[in-house]
Amino acid sequence: MTIKKQSSEVLIVGAGLSGLALATQLVNKGIDVQVIEARSRSGGRMFSVVSTKNNTDSAYFDMGPSWVWPGQPLINRLLKLMNIDVFEQYSTGNLVYEDEQGLVRRDHDYSTMAGSLRVDGGMQLIINRLKESLPESSVLESHQLMDVKTFGDSIMATVKTRRNTIQFQSKKIVFCVPPRLTATSISFQPKLPTDVIQSLKSIPTWMAGHGKLTAIYDQPFWREMGLSGDAISRQGPLMEIHDASPQNLECGALFGFVGFPAHSPEREPSVLIDNAIKQLGRLFGPHAANPVDIFFQDWALEPFTATQQDALSGHHPDYGLTDNIKLMCSRGIYFSSTETSSYSGGFIEGALEAAESTAQLIVSQSN
Ligand SMILES: Cc1cc2nc3c(=O)[nH]c(=O)nc-3n(C[C@H](O)[C@H](O)[C@H](O)COP(=O)(O)OP(=O)(O)OC[C@H]3O[C@@H](n4cnc5c(N)ncnc54)[C@H](O)[C@@H]3O)c2cc1C
């Protein structure tokens, strides 16, 4: 095992939206940063896939977040700055409703997500642009933080790569990782105070218990049937479905959130995909039972997103940091994922707000 050493003023853990946005803001203020990311890709919960089937290889499908909203200033400003187009969630036509007995009705003139916006090219585009704007090698993927030691005003982080163990020295370390995951997967020396660990563990990771399935078709045929692509089902396996077609309509797509709990036998991928295809056929007709491609992302099984506790998804909590967690900055330790934002916490907008407030705090302390 080789031990290499690297140093930076600020070590940012996690190259999701909050980590990358924080890195760009600190770099713009002349602060030297290093971002480390455990996965072999950046983006975290923002994750778009591309289908190689049926010539749809320029269409990206979001397996994490799909929507932003017009009233969110930070994400709309960032999209404008990056010249990234948004388009309205398709919501013209009727919603399909399936009751507990499997009775299907297609006469509800109602849309659950009307007015929300989708990103042309998928959410991954935002991540790619942020990454490209940073100096070369400032984001290291497949670099997993294992433990953190603090000595006086210096921090030493042990990071595992595919081949090596690397020690990163910095003055500050920022966890752009869900708080609960930080508390359960990273070891600290000296240990974090017990009340801080408890507070971090009590913050649920937004959407971490969810599963999302996307079915791709040659075209959005449901639109010609007078349907919006929205569906609500009391039978499942998908409980809430929406149109996920790309803006240029080079193909059609429907996505659905899985209604069965994480780790249940009904969520086993082959069972789930089989039943979801049958369900799509019941809801949208026989054409829907023949997708050209299908993707399933089970976020509850992602070790760099979800903890055991996150398997139970609940209502949107009030997010933000308690004072005991905030006080950790006196040791050079900061927390800055979307869950730390009391404004729009959980959402993309919250990840940007967390980045903005952490950047302001670090810059003010550096002056
Ligand atoms: C299915 C789903 C649907 C969603 N829908 C929406 C929506 O429509 N609109 C919306 O606004 N929001 C939505 N969200 C929430 C949105 O995705 C998040 O708010 C946002 O992506 C959070 O970004 P983040 O950077 O704070 O955290 P994350 O994206 O979780 O980033 C954390 C990063 O830390 C990395 N990491 C973890 N552990 C380590 C380690 N030990 N060492 C190094 N790196 C590590 C992870 O790999 C990850 O890249 C959805 C989320 C999901 C899962």
C-alpha cells in the first residue's frame, strides 16, 4: 500500500452539486481547494443516463432529480450563467389513475407537476459544466474519505483510491456529504462530540430511500391519446409516473417512483422491471409494455447516498444545522450538503444555498 501526501487549504468531501458549487465559489475567491469524490463519477444524487438503443444516444434521462422550479433564484441564476436551457414539464392532457383493485381511469384533467422545469440535456449537464470550470485535477473521483484526524489547526484526511491510500492535509475540511452518512461512515480523531454525532444522525437524507425507473419508447405516444404521462397508482410497483421525454422528442420516456419499501422482495430489479412493464401496459396501453430501453436506480442501495436508516423514506423534514454542529467550524470542520440548508434544504436549490453560505463563512474567516 503506497501512502502519498497532498495538501490544500480546503478539502471538500463529495463532488455532488453542493461540493462542486462550493469549490467554484472558493476558487473564484482565490482559495486553494481539493475535491474528493468516492464514486467513479461526479454528481452524487444528480445522475443522468444515456440510452444506446434506438438511436436515442443524445437523450439523457434523469435517475435522480428531474425538476427545478421558476421561483428558485439560485438554480435559475446558475442555469442562465451556464447557458443551459430549461423546458416545462409536459402536463397537457389527462392523468391516469389506478385504484387498489387495478381499475384504471383516464378521465382526470389534472397534473401534479405542472409549472415545474426540466433541464435540456439532463441534470448531469450542470455537474459537467461546474467540473469543467474548475482547475484541472481539483476534482479527484474514486477517492473515498475514510478518516479524519485534527491536530491543532491542521487536518489530516485518509483517502482510499483503487490502488493507494493518500493522506490529504488541509486547514479546513467541508463535508458536502449527507450528514447522516458522514456520522455513520467516517471516523474522526479526536471523536466528534456525542451530541454532534446524534444531531448529524437525526438528519434524514432527502430521497435516499427512493427507487426510480425510466422506460424509453420510440415516441411519446400517450400524448396522442390525450394523456399527459402523469399517473398515480395504488397498486404499483410505480406509485407516481410522469413524462420524461427529452425536449426535442427524439424519443419518448416515462419515469416512475417505486412504491414498495427499500430492501423488499418487490424491489429486486428483475421482479420490479417485469412488474413495472406490465403496469405501464395497464396504464398507458399495449405500446407501453414494449419499451425500447429501461433503467432502474435504487438509491437505497447506494452506499455513498443512503444509510440503513434512510431506507424508510418519509415526509420532507425541516432541514438546517443545529448550533452544536455549526460550532464544529472552530475545529476546521464544516457541513454543507443540501440537508444543511434551512432554506430549500433537500432540494437542488438547498445544495446551492449551502454552498453559498459555507463559501461566505470560509472567505470571511480567511480575511
Ligand atoms: C430520486 C431523487 C429525486 C430527486 N428529485 C429532486 C427534484 O426533482 N428536485 C430537486 O430540487 N431535488 C431533487 N432531489 C434531491 C437532489 O438530488 C439533492 O438535493 C442534491 O442532488 C443534493 O446534492 P448534494 O451535493 O448536497 O448531495 P449529494 O448529491 O448526495 O452529494 C454527496 C457526494 O458525496 C459523495 N460521498 C459520499 N461519501 C463520501 C466519502 N466517504 N468520500 C468522498 N465522497 C463521498 C457522494 O458520492 C456524492 O457524490 C432528488 C433526489 C433523488 C435521489
